[in-house]
Amino acid sequence: MYVYVTRTRTRRRTTRTAAAAGLLALALLAGGCTEAISGVRGAPGAAGLRDPYFPKLGNGGYDVRHYALSLAYDPGTGRLDGTVEITARATQDLSAFNLDLAGLTVGGATVDGDRAAYNRAGNELTLRPREEIRDGAEFRATVTYSGVPEPITDADGSVEGWLRTDGGAVAVGEPEGSMTWFPGNHHPSDKAAYDISLTVPAGLEALSNGVRTERRTEGDGRVTTVWHAAEPMASYLATVAVGRYETATETAAVPAAVPGALPVLTAAEPPVAADSAALRGEIPEILARQVERFGPYPFSAAGAIVTVDGTLGYALETQTRPVFPAASFDRTTLVHELAHQWFGNSVTPETWRDLWLNEGFATYAEWLYAEEYEHVPARTRFERAFAQEANWAFPPAAPPAAENLFDPPVYQRGAMVLHKLRETVGERTFGEILRGWPAKYRHANASTDDFTAYAESVAGKDLDGLWKVWLYGEGKPDRP
């Protein structure tokens, strides 16, 4: 059980007693800090954002604008050496602030170039700057760290984080695995741009999100690849893949966040490269179809990463470049993960309770694809989902616990909500909602209340009856 104390801003004192200073020094040393820092009078940022399912995930008091990650990985030992520079804006007067970090050893920290005290408590890394950070001020925090990252086993038994492979690694982060390989504000409500530099042994590819901007050989023979993700990204959507990947580059002629043709880079490990090549080549065409439904593609790059089976047990919509185990790389799953680029990646949940906005839309994208290109009406898919009792275990907008976040109601019943909305408001209005929703909240966060209010504003009428039964209802209706 977590106990939360709401902190309020207090009037600054002009002096500090020697006793108070001594207590601060003792507290810092007890926490394992590198040094005791005096003269700071602001309030610490909250350790956790009180998410309904992950209350300690994320941190208060600041908003991250940019992550610059410099990572060196040795597949033989599994050791990761990293430096992260975080550019953020304070949202209160800060005497200290937290970063989420699981495992790994911190070697040092600075804030705006000055050494900062730090201490660890579980997955919380607390930095205490030499001078307080004023509300509204931009600051830069740098942390060096190293070690062998350990994955996280979720409440539902799935594994996430930095996963070692035969000769490499793959990093996936939904919902909290990104903190296994870099310190940060790891709640989806704090999105940021990224630059990720990866140094690996020669002969290996190092892949990540966004656009590859540089590739160079270091003096020791290792190769460094730099990736730039310009559009805001939730940390759980950041990815890394290291291994002997075969890559292919194409373009998609679709409206996107980049002028001209959209670069599409795909990669696959050699055992599955040939078998996956044809479907990887369909990505530009699938994106073009989705653009017609959902509006301009929201990012500056696209693609996919296909790994051999055995490491990753699920596909994930990592931003601009979804990751698939070979067994899950089929057309339906590809359509699903690409649709997430609009629904989940560009429009990101305010909290993890709003996850159905990701999965319901991506599942309904499958239904739309099947309706248009496989001649299976969405109503048929709706009726099949309605008949499955597992889809009625709980309302899609209210999973009972963290282990239920990825259960069938979030996906299938979430899609049913959208189909009932379509039948209620009509094709034209529903089409406006499909395109308008990701446009209104482009690169932002949104909640279930935001969506229901938006849908009603476009429809021009109250839809409480629909939400009450299909989105929040505890039981199965008598008929579809």
C-alpha cells in the first residue's frame, strides 16, 4: 500500500538553523548520496503520479522536453553503459526531483553542469541540485549509469524491459519496462523528443525510433548509430534492437510530419528476414489506406522490426517502428500496430486506465481493414466479439487491476464501443470522429472523458446511454 502526502508550496525562510542543516545532511548520507547540499529551500517533486494501476510510476514537479541517450552495449557480457541528459521544465519550485530507474548502478549526476547529490530507494532515483530550480525554469539533468539490465515481469506474467537475445538485445517498455535501461519520467503523461546514440560491436545493427541521422566507426572498431525522434514520445514506446539485422528502406507517399515521401525502414533478423520481406514491403500501402481513414501520418518515419521467436512474446507498437516476434508478424497484427501510431502513440493515454483508447481503436482498425479489403463486415466482427464471454469480464474503461490491462475487454469490447458509436452517429459523423480525434489531440495525452466529450461534440447530441451500456456497463446486454 502506498501512502501519499499532498505537498503545498510554503513561504521560503531566509535562514536555516544548524540543527535543520544537520538533519538534511544526515538524511542525504543515509540515502546513499554522494554529498550533502545546503541552501535549497524549495519542495521536492512527487515520487509518483498516482496512476490508478502504477501509483509510483512517473514523477511530479517537472515536464521533460527532451532525452539525449548515449548507450554502449556489450552483447557478450550483457553490460550496458549509459548517459542520459534530460532537458525539462520545472512545474514548481524544486529542491529535489525523482527519476524512475530499475536496477543498474548510478555513477554520477549533475544538474545544469553542477554536481548533484543523489540517492536510490527501490525504483526511485532522487536528485538534489546544488541550487533550487525555480518554477517555470528549464534545466538539464545528466546521469551516468551502468550494469546488466534486468527485465520486469508484469502482473499478467509477460516480460518487458531490456531483453537479451542470442548475440544482441531488444528493449520494449509497455507499461513500465523502459526504466530498466534509462532513468526518466516513465509515465505516459510526460512525453518528450529523443536522440538515442547506440554503440555496439562491429557487424551488428543498432536500431531505435525515428530517423537514423548518423553512423560512424569508433577508434576501437565499434560502430555508433544515432537516431532522432523529433515528435513527442511516451517512454514506454522507446525501443532498441541490437543484432545481426537485415534492413530494407522504402518510402510511403502519404501526408506525414515530414515533407516529401515518408521514409520506411524495416529490419529483420536473418532467420526470418526472407519470410518477412514481402509483408514488410506492404507497409507503405497499409499506411496509405490508414491515412485515408485516420488523417495524416503523425511522425517523421515508419517501419518495423522483426525478431526471431523466443525472446519477445508479443508485438508492441513502439513509436515509428513497431517490434514483432516472427510468429506475430502477420497482416492483421501489422495493421493493428501501425494503427497505434495514431491511437496510442500520437494520442497517448492520460493514465493507464485509458488504455482502451489505444487498443480499442487499433482493434477496430483491424475490423475496418477486414471490411474494406477482405469483405468481412465490421458488424460480423462485432457480433463474434459480442458472443465471446471473455469480452464481458469487465468494462473496457475500468480494468479491475494492473494484470487485467491487456485482457480481452480492453481490446474487443473497446472495439465494440466504437462500432456502436458508428451505428449510432452514422458513417459520415463516425468518419469525422476517426479523423478528428487524432487531429485534436495530436502528440498530446487524452482521457476517456476527453473522448466521450469529443464524440458528443462532433455528433451534436448526448450519448450517455451508449457509454453507460457499452463503455461502463458491468453486464452483457441482451442483444448486440
